[in-house]
Amino acid sequence: MSSTPSNTRDGKRVPLHGRVEGEVMVFQPMLLKEISLRGALVETRFPMHLNSLHDLRLRLADRSLVVKGRVVHTQAEDTVGGVVYSTGVEFVEPSEHVTLALVEFLEFAQASSGGV
């Protein structure tokens, strides 16, 4: 066994001169307050900017889905525990799989809440 670390990169890295920026996606907790086939109202402890796109991980009953959402409105509320943000997101081009899971979840939620 060699004591020299192996180079596992697929290709050579190229140094960048100047400022090249990006973003990192980090999943943060959110509370799902309302949901429909077209979007949801979520509550977070962090602000989400208008028109920004986010991947939302939803745990609906026994399923976990990821759907892209665009922020359409947001409102901050100062509470005893700190600032809480209520944010409306519109689902952006949900896959057929996501749409079917949403339909099933909405039917289940309606039936279990007495048709509300």
C-alpha cells in the first residue's frame, strides 16, 4: 500500500482568477401550514426572498417528496420565541409523481379532517 494519497479527481482543477460566486442549498426546518395542488403556505424562522426558487422537502403522511417552489408572498411576525415568517410558495412544474402524491395526500387529509 502506498503512503501517497491517490488522486481521485475525474479531471484537473482549473484555478479561477477574479470573483466567481455561487450558492449552497441547505435544508432548514419548516412547518407546512396549508397545501394545495398549486402551492403551500409554510412557516420558517428565516426569510425567503420574493420570486426566489427553493427545493422543498415535504413529508406527507408516509411519503417524502421534493418539489421546486417559487416564493409569491411572505410576512414576518415578531413572536415571543423570535421572528416567524409565513411564506406562500407556488409549486413550479411538479412532476407527475409529485402531483399524484399531492392528490392522494389532499384526499387523505380531507377525509381525516371531516371534509374540511
